[in-house]
Amino acid sequence: MELGVLAAAIAVGLAAIGAGVGNGMIVGRTVEGVSRQPEARGTLQTIMFIGIGLVEAIPIFAVVVALIALFG
Amino acid sequence: MNDNYVYRIKRVIQGTFFILAASFLGWGFTPATEWFAGLILGTFFALLSVLFLAWKVHRVVQAALQYKGQKRRVTLGTSSRFSLAILAAIIALQFPDTFSLSGMMIGLLLPTMITYIDAIYMHTKMRKKEKGVKRCAY
């Protein structure tokens, strides 16, 4: 049980660091691009959607794995 | 909302519903009912999460345009999407005889994969179209 808690903590923590850095970069650059070039909004919005979807797939997976390590 | 953005999201929803329909067929007509039930559960929650993300991305971009130069707090709803995944996992853990965990985990990733594959497909299609236009011009 104790090792399960440790595994869950490491999984969620590392995944959250990755997601935080990745999301920050994606959102920051997109907001910068949109405010510089409002007519490119559609393209930038679509790229941001795809990017965030890809970046957050791993942390979501990690959360589920952590739950399995805790209660499974 | 922008037309191209709505079109892309509609394509993702269409693909996810296609997978959901195939999963229901698998659930009804194959012996692996638990696995397909887990896949349906995961895909459903992931679809909700993708729709929520699409709405939030639209709001962030709108706020960036509307409140230029001002301080404005807008979130991406990461915690809500994590909570949706946790809810799906808890349901699958609570009823292991009905829902398979591996199916649920694959289902959670399916809409993301569909988004990615669709993006690659659209990109190659646009490239081909641009090449065709250039050939016609010369």
C-alpha cells in the first residue's frame, strides 16, 4: 500500500510538471500570436486545441494509472 | 466561433461517435462485453473532455482578443478534465465485472488519437491542394 501511494505520487507529479510546462508554452505562444495577428485566429485556435489535447493525454493517463496503483 | 475550428471539432466528434457506434456493436455481438463496455465508458468521458476543451480554448482566444493589454484570468479547465478521467476510472474500478480497465484506458485516449490523425490527414490534404494550385499556375 505504501509503495502504491509513492508510485501514484510520482506518476501524477511528474505528469503534472510536463503538462504544466507544455500547456504554458502552447497557450502563451497562441495568445501572443492571436494578439499580433487576429486574422490568423482560426488556424492558431485549431493548433492550440490539437496541442493541448496531445499534451494532456499523458497526464490523464498518469492520473488513471495512479488511481489503479492506489485502489486497484 | 471560427468556421475552420468548428469544422475540425465536428470532424473529431464525428470520428468519436463512429468509434462509439462500433463499440456498441462489439458490446452487443461479441463475447468481450466487459472490454467493449469499458471502451464505451472511456470514450464517452473523453468525448465530454474534448468538448469542454474546445469550449475553453475558444474562451481563452476570445479573452486574448477582447481584453488586449488588460489583466484577465481565464483557465483551461485542466482540473475538470482530470476529474472526468478520475470519475471514469473510479466507475471502472468500482464495477470491475461490468467495465474492463484496459478498455476504459484505451477509450480515454481515442478522441485525442482521432484529433491527431485528423490533423495529419487535413494537413496532407491541404499540401496536395496547394501543390495542385501551384502546378496549374505555372
